[in-house]
Amino acid sequence: MENAVAGWNLMAVEAIAEERPDPPAAARSLAVLNGAVYDAWAAFDPLAAPAYGAVARRAAPGQAPASRLDAMHIAAYSALTDQFPAHEPRFRAHLEAWGRTSALRDVPGRIGLDAARAVLEFRHHDGSNQLGDEGAAAYSDYTGYQPANAAVIGAIPSSAWQTANPARWQPVSTIGSRGVAARASFALPHWGRVKPFALRSSSELRPSAPEFLREQAMEIADIQGGLTPQQQLMAEFWSEAGPAGSIPACWIRFAAFVAQRDRMDLDRSVKLFSAVSHALMDAGIATWEAKRHYDSARPITLIRHLLRGQQVRAWAGPRRGLVEIDGAAWRPFYDGAVSVPQTAEFPSAHSALSMAAAEVLRQFTGSGYFGFFHTQHAPLSTNPRAGVTGMSLHFETFESAAKAAGESRLYGGLHFHGGHAAGLDIGRRAGDAVLRKSELLWAGVPAPI
């Protein structure tokens, strides 16, 4: 039998793949969905406390399981329609496929609506600016962030005047199909003001300032100059344009895999997806707070600054591969399908969000075992000549998958080791904090946000 909770989460994953929100916004949308589903489920549980607010029509213990499912379906439909309104017809079709549209008009349906409403009333004013009432448009910045450096184009050598401060973040533009450079700006610089689920504040997990950037930059330049086929496969697999896709959505798919693998019932599925999605959200908030605080340079900025005028072996695009180029033209191992992420380098979001989800999955299942395989059946889009067809990636444990996700950004030329290590620490602590709070709620202990 299909897992109803996993089904709605996979609907969200599809919407994220099409709309491509930035990672912390995607994680927040997943938390909105699963917060609503959890509170609808909690209305029928004799013990659990709601996460976002008491449901007005609390159901009597022992009420028919079908009524509980009705409430959860309506909560999921309502939450996702709010987060991805353009996909409402698809969400309604999913609701109809479950035979639950009539529930919109009965008591379980109203319980589901109340659950979703409580979550949305909170999250509409959580600092994300979803409604656009704090900035020019939905999710737009309202803090006045301005970059310290002028923008550069990734495929074109940069000039010294464009980099006033090589230690600070620099916008990196890509050239579109019509030959026009797309405008680059810091993605969600206000996200550190979003209210977390379990953390006391967005700065609670802020790491110490990044160090030894020159040494780390040279290390990444060396790695990029000798990428193995396995490393190239890792870089593309975990990229936004690769099989993993959006990192929050990727870990929700992993959670669905685990729920099916372990044959989780409805109660455990609700708890798992709620904990994983809220861990992803809190890790994203903490990571973006630190990114904005330190505003640190990506490898492309620092390496071009350090190696300008020197010949260096580096990636020159899918047609040329690894060649000797001027350091001022250094670029990450990605083609035009994946741009340099428009956020500061430190800490790594891939590392933080992945480890947050991995920590929840490890503790929740009582085992670190994951057992996930990926076999590459086609050439890489980034480097078709890499010879990776038939090559496999195997992640024995949740932790090894999380670490691989972060390490892939080193191979991609997007992060330094320090950013990766700091991200792993944020993720581990965020995942643990979310699970501790979730366990209190499951036990009936109120734990207000």
C-alpha cells in the first residue's frame, strides 16, 4: 500500500524540481507541508502535542483511521497549495486519486484545514517574506544587502578591479543562450531572520570565522587540476542539475526510500518526515545566517585573485576539458547547466542540510545503515569524455552519504574544506536539536516555537 505521507512529500519534490527555489526556501516549504500533516495527525493521537498550535476540533481517540487520513490529506493539500499555488491542479488530482476531495466539507477535513492554517499563519510571518509584505516581492531581501565586489562572468577571465576584497563574496554571472549575462545577486540574504523550529536563534550554531583561506584555495586549485572520473561523477551526481537535484528534495526522497525499506506505518512516517523536513529547515536557516555574517568568497574569487597571471591546470569547459589556462580564467568543474551558487561560501549548505537529515535518519531508525546505490548509465553532461558509464556510487551509511554530498562541492570547485567541515557540524547539531524537540511533542510535552 502506498505511503500517504511519502506520496505528498514526493508531490512537493516534483514542485521543487520545476520551480527550483533556493535550498533554504525549499526546506521551509517541506517543513510547512510536514508540519501541517503532523498537526492533523496529532489531532487524532491520544498523546502527541501539536507543533504549531492546538487544532480547534480535536478528534476523539479511537476515531476511524479513515477520518485521520482525511484530515492529513486535506492538511497536505492546503499546505502545498499555499507553497506552490501554480501546482494546485496537480495537488487536487492527487487528492482525488486518494478519493479524499469530499473530506474538504466534513469534520476531518476541517481538522486538516485548521492544522494547515495554524502552520501557515505562523510561517507567513516568520521572517521569510513569503508574502512579499516585508520587501519588494515574495521571498525578496529586506535587509539592504550589497556585495563588496563587482560581478564577474564565470566563463570570462576577470579583471583585478572587479575584486575589491578577495576574501568577500562576489556575484558570478552566467551567459544565457542569447549571449546575455544573467544578473547575479545573493540568494536570500535575509534568511538568517527566519524563525527556526527547534533552535533558539538562527545564530545559535554559528561557527568560528573561516581560516587559512589562501591554503584552502590552493588545495581546491590542485584538486580541480587532477579530477578523477570518480570525483567528476560525484560532483555531477550531487549537483542541482544532477540526479540528486535540490539537496532538501534529495533527502526527502531518501526518507521516502527508508520509510518504504523499513515498512514504516502511518504514525512513524508522519514523525520521520516531520523531523527530517524541520531539520533541513533549521540547518538551512543556521547556514544562511552564517553565510550572511561572514560573507566569504567562493573559490572562483580567491583562486582568480591568487593565480592571476600564472598558468594553472584547470577545467575549461566540456569542449576543452582540463587544460593549462591563466589563473584569472579559473572556473569550477561545471558547464553552463549549473552556475556558481549565489551565496557566500562559508559554511556549505550541501554539508549542513545533508548531515541534518542524516542525523535524524540515523537516530530515528536506530541504525546508521543506508544502503543506497547509484549506477551511472549515461555520460556526464559536464564532461561526456570522463568515462563514467557503468560506474557506481555506494553510500553504506547516512553519514557517508552526507559527507559525500559535501565533498562533492570540493570536486565541483564550489567550496573549501573549512566550509564543508563547518557545515557538517551545523547539520549534526541542528538534526539533533530538531529530533529532541520532536520527541517531546510526540510524548505530549508542549514545546512552543
